[in-house]
Amino acid sequence: GAGVSQTPSNKVTEKGKYVELRCDPISGHTALYWYRQSLGQGPEFLIYFQGTGAADDSGLPNDRFFAVRPEGSVSTLKIQRTERGDSAVYLCASSFPSGGPNTGELFFGEGSRLTVL
Amino acid sequence: KQEVTQIPAALSVPEGENLVLNCSFTDSAIYNLQWFRQDPGKGLTSLLLIQSSQREQTSGRLNASLDKSSGRSTLYIAASQPGDSATYLCAVRGEYGNKLVFGAGTILRVKS
């Protein structure tokens, strides 16, 4: 697609429920990132994929959070047993891998706003 | 651990003014620095990217500079317009990693 696409744009769930957030990166971008943004803050890194593998998952806050990218394109962020503190905007970004002619510039989607009641 | 600070946190200016947004980072071992714009309820739009070997980048009325050794970058906006009102975010990528570390942003309001 022309840009990074994220679905759903808004998700309201109850505490304890399971949630999946989807990201469809720009075609040809092998690098994919998930970030989380709370109100009034800058985005906070969660996980980075290069191809199908999670190259850096150091930002995942705990084992309730998991992300996959089975075919190296679309990625799904999965949150188990949601808590009120998980409420935030979850942003996805993609890029060509940096190096050579590629600058590594990140392009972001519109985000998925998660509200846990 | 890289930390990014943006000053001021908020800025309100009359239309037509030139303005400067500041970004500082604690670890000068960076690969690049990227400035983004974020409108309320929206995602991030990339404005300018400066590689660590570069001193500045320009796009239209925007000019971003980088002083890697002192850990600073500035975003200069010329002849500001009400449509420039948004949150501006600065982010740096380290030399040996792939993730961007963001500042908290500067909320800009340009009054007509």
C-alpha cells in the first residue's frame, strides 16, 4: 500500500481481555517497529522486526505482550489479560533497512488507540 | 541509555514569526536524527532526517541542524503559519541499534 496501515483505529476492551492489533507496512519495507504512546509523551519503543524475526524486543513491558510477523510483511501485536495501564496509542512504523542508499527513515501509521475499561 | 529532551514543551507564536525548536540527546554516538510532526489524534509524519555525517537538512520552510558532538539539534521554521500548529517530535537512532528514541515533543500553536 501507499502508507503504513493499522487496524483497528480504535479498540475499547474490558480489563482481562485479549487484544490483537494489526500493522500492514509499506510494500518492500523489511524493517517493522511497534511503539506505544501515552498522552503527552513521545512514542516508546516496544519491538523491532527485520524480516520475520524479532531483532529487538527489549521494549516489551512484560510477557503479556507479544508480536509476530510470520511472513515478513503484516505484523500483529498481541496483548493478553489487558490492564487499564495498557491504554495508549499503539503505533507501527516501517522502513527499508538502513545502510547503502537507504537512510533508514521511518514511516508511521495512524496508530491504534486502545482503551481498557 | 539514550535520553532525548525537547525544549520548550509548548510554544505559542503569532503568524509570520520565525521560530526554533530545540532537541538535545545524551549519547552522541548516533546514526541519524529524525524530526516528525504529529497532529492531534494522528500518527507521525516525517519532516526531515539528518544522517550523523550531515550538519543540516532543508525542506521548504523547515531547516534542521545537527551538532552531534554537543548532542543538539534544532528545527527552524520560517514564516510560521496556523497550519504549522502541531506537536513536533525529535528522535535519534543509535550507531549500533535500530530503534528510535523519542523526546516528549514540543506543542506548537501558531495564532492567526
